Amino acid sequence: MTDATPPPAGHATGLPLSFGRFTATFRLDGPLSLPPYAGSLFRGSFGWALMRSVCVTRSHDCPPCLLRDRCIYPWVFETPPPAGTTILRKYQTAPHPFVLIPPHGGHTVEAGQTLDLGLTLFGRTVAWLPHFIFALERMGRAGLGGRRTTASLAGVDGWLDSRRHPVYDAKERMLRGVETFTERKTLPHAPSEAGKLALSQRIAIDILSPLRIRYREHLTARLDFHVFIRSLLRRLALLSYFHCGGDPSIVAFREWIALAERVRTVSSSLTWSDWTRYSSRQRTEMELGGVTGTIIFEGPLAPFLPLLRLGEVAHAGKGTSFGLGRYRLRDVDRSS
């Protein structure tokens, strides 16, 4: 996996981003108590199941393994930058090529009921969906939560044009057309001249799971638009570079940020939400707080809509593989 050469440049009109969106449906064999935020529960169980599904040495110890550079698990969950990369050379990991969308937490799902787990895959990772389905089945058999509640995978659906289509049926054990569900988008490399002159408009961003953005080396609870755009541009550019063959050097970051600084905050009901997860690797509890709530912006927003729509898919900020940084856009009547 990581012995690949850096992705080619040449996308002069923008950065490519390809992805597939899927939903796995489980039927519970017993009651499952979901914590207020269930992302950690599912990410940990899914990672455990994927490692045991694909590890051919059965050592389950990645760092010394000779097959590390050609194994799915470390590429998905540790995602080292490939040899020869021109960016992130000082970092041990690149952005993970997946996002989980856990079910709403803070309640108990009773035995016999179903729950949905969303899974968004980026770039080449879409082709590995069969491996992930196998891991999801194993995750359910192993059990979820502190009481190890077992569950059966009923099926997996793919999303196209806001509609669900069957991809995998557990009874038939039949997998259908995974490649059909790869969506391809392009992030403009710079705001268009027409967009820069666009009339002012309002949008609301509903932040649905804790959003963790660092600005000037600190997590911020205040979400100015330019701060949000800086973080989102960086995330999408890195996803494109490491997983979709894009070249971030073509992105006019200064133009985007200068335009973003003309957007003002109309109102904000953001609050800080703390949640804790236990890291079995680091053997310690980790605080992963972030902001949730709604913020309304006004200004020349039209050029940013393609970027913001891609962010709805990719999420924003840190901890996206847990499902953090999920948000939804809404148009707002200027008279309201």
C-alpha cells in the first residue's frame, strides 16, 4: 500500500475527490446501551475486527511486520504517508481514508431492533468494501459495548442521489456492483471571479458531532468562518493528495482565506461538548471535546458551497474517523 509513488499532478481545474457512502444495518441479539457519543465504541470494535480479518501472520503487531506496507489494516487505521511524499513528511500518519457515522447515542437499543452504522470510504479504499463487510460481520459476532452484545449484519446499502441501494444481503451472501457507488467530485482550485462578486447570502451550519479545530496551536471554541475554511481546505486537500491523486499545490489557499475573511458570523449557539474514550493502544483515557450547535454566516458564500458540500461528506476538523466534525448546511432566510 505505502510503496506507491506520490499521486500525479495535473488537475489544473481543481482537486479530485472520490468516495463511496455506505450504511451497514445490524440486528441486535440483546440490548445495547449506547453512550452519548457512540463513535469510539464502533471505531474500536471495527478496527479490532478488521485487523483480525486481514492479518495473515496472526501476530496482530503491525510495526515489525514485513507485510506492513502491503496490508489493508495499517493503511486504513494508521495511514502512513507514502515514501517520497512531498507534504506531511514530519508526520507519522496521513488522513485516514474513512469516516464512520455512528447511530445517535444516549439511549438503549433493545434486542431484536436494528441500528445503522454509516461508513464513507475515500479513493482506492472503496474497492476494499468486501474486506470491510467481512470485518463488520466479525465485529457483530464478537459483540459490542461493555456487555459484548452480539449482533448480526443484515445488509449493507450504498448511497447515490440521496437514495439507498442494496449492495450486500447477508441471507443471500451476495455482493453487488461496489464500483457503481464511487462518486467523483472536484474541488475548485480558486474562487471564481463571478463568485467573488456574488451577492451576500446566509447559511446555517448545524454541527451534529463534536467539531475539533486547531487554530494557532489551540483548540478553538469560537468558529470564525475563515478558521473553519482553513481547516476544511486542508483536510480536503490532504484527502485528495493521499487517496485520490490530487495536487494541493494548485490550490489558491490565500485567495480562499481572503474571501472567507469577508464572511461574518450572524449568530452562534455553539457549545463545547466533552466526551472521553479509552485508548487500548495508549492504555489511557483521552478527552476529545469539541463544539456542537448551530452557527449562521453571512457574506459572499456562493464560491464556498462546493467546498462545504464536500465537507458534509468528509467531515471537518480532527477525529473524523470517529465520526467527529459532522455537519449539515441549511439555507437561511435573510429576513429571519
